[in-house]
Amino acid sequence: MKKTLYNTVSWLNEEGPFITIVQPSSFEVKHSLTNKLYFKNLMKDAKIEFEKKYPEHDFKPYEKAMESVYNDHDLWRSDSDALLFITNGKRQKVLKLGINVEAHAYVDSIPYIIPLMHDLQLLTHFYVLALNRDSFRIYEYSNNKLAEIELPEDAPTTLEIAIGQEKEGAGFAHGATRMFVGVNRGYYGGVGSTRDERAVDRQNYFYAVERFAKISGVFSENIPIILFTLPENRSIFFDISKLINLDKNLGILASPEDFRMSHLQKETEESANAINERTVAKVFDNLERYKDSNRILQDEAQIKEQSTHGSIHTLLVNIERLDAHDYEVNRIFYDVMESGGDVYLLHQDHRLGPEKMTALLRYNINET
């Protein structure tokens, strides 16, 4: 969890104070003015809280950071369901979240990381690279909704387009250095007719797609890419791909067919839900194992103490018990994360104890 968090925001442990603004939003163009005004009101809340808690600090750098987000027209026209804004006056970051959140402004010596942890722990926000042997599309999945990403005109979205971008047989415009030549050049300038030629066409096309994906800037950093394709295409694409965010442990093993949105949405949602259900099941399996070895805590005061000692391996918390202004729980989350522990936010379950919070310990604290 710590590595993932710092890969997302590398300066979370720098000196504060921090302002964190969490805002749910439709992020549809027709609602952009409403969304901006909503953010403006949260900026006012942050200013009041900041000046009350930190009167000795200069608010101007924070105000400038928030104003830059407010004036970012591209952001308010983008497609997401929620955003998380963090600044310590020197740095700032806006993150799109794939979960439902409660709007509030949070001011403290540490950032408010609970929504970010919740977003990262499960597969809620990712790109889908839907790949046939001769065509592809890219989608963004967030909060159970799939939206197609508009690609530039020169994108090699079909094999024919990619081959049409050749220059005197020199190769695809997005993958020229990867073309297979060989003695039979019959596939140049058109789709090959024999089985071998079609196999070469497919591999060359996948090189073109992979190269486009790397250099086009379509994918945002630190958001995973899931491949939606048949098993034989998956194997070939994985062999050639150097995409950093391409998750080779996950995937949707089905044909994108003709990119019908209803088909893609159904397959993607079912796969994401199945993966998340397995993750939660594994968490509760671990809870039972730790309980058998007497390495759990369910008292919040004890959990708070142990979070500063680095003895918590995993913290399980009921989502329904969280309050947007619960600074104490956010501090516990932060300390567990800083000591290399994991945090999972789960829906109500009696196994989490009467205080709806359970810590799995690295060792039995009663024996130390």
C-alpha cells in the first residue's frame, strides 16, 4: 500500500500543513459550472479551517494552488466521478477517483488519505485496452462506468489504417522499427492472405498499437491498463509490450467483438467485480488466520497505540463507520501506511468487531 500511495503522490510525508479537498462530481460538460462553484465553496471552507488551525502560516500559496485547479477548464470538462485535491503549499496534485465520496475540505498536518486508500485497494479505476487482431479501442472504467477515450486521427485503430501509414514499405508509422521483413514481402501495402502472413500482420499491428500507446500520451500515469482480448492475442501482446502500467496479472479474456458498448460494459464490470470479490474474500481469510494465532486487535485505543509502533500488518475498517471529519482515524490510517501496513475499507461485517475496526498484527504483542 505504501509503495502504491507514494507512486501516486510521492510527497505525502513532506512537511505540512496540508489541505485536502474531496469532491464528488458528474464532470459532465453541462454541469461544469456547478462543479466549479461546488469546489469554490469547499475552497472557502478550507480557508476558514486553515486560518483557525494555522494562523501563523501564510495561506497565499495554498490559495494559489486551489485557484489553479478552479481555473483548470480542461479538468472540469473531463470525465470522472470524484476528485481528490492535495496541497502542502509547495506542491499540489489532483487525482480522479473511481469511488463515491462525501464532499469536504480537510486541513491538518498530514493529508487526508482515506479516499485515496479506498480507491487504490480495489479495482475501481483503470483503462481498458480492447484489442482484436486487426483493431483496437481504449476506454476508461470508473465507478462501474465505461467511457470510450477519443483517439487522435492518426491512431492506428485498424490494421488497414496502420498499413496505410507505411512509407514505401518501410513499416507502420507507429512501429516501423518493429516490422518483420523476411523473404516474403507479400503483405506489404495490404493485409496478408496466407496464415503465416496474417500472423505476421497481427504481430506487426500489435507493435504499432503498443508504440502508439507508449508515445501518444493517452494513458495517465499510475492508472492500471487492463487488456480485453482473446487468450491468443493476450499472449502475443504481452510478449512485445513494454507498457509500464499494463497489468499482466489481470485481464478480460474475451473478444471485444465489434466494440459494442453494452458488451464491453458487461464484460468489464463482471470481471472487475469478480476480482474485487476475490480480494475481499482473501482479506477475510487472513482475518481468520490471524484470529486463530491471537494476533488481532479490535479496540480503537489499542489500535491507535500500535499504529505508531509499526506492529500492524493490515487494518480493516468498516466504511460505514467513517466520518469525513474523523481526523483521528485518518491519523491511524496514515501511521499504519507509513510503517508499511495495508488498509482495507470494507462494507459492514460483524467480523470487524463492535468498533468496526480490526488490526491484524505482525506479532503477538502480549508475548513481547
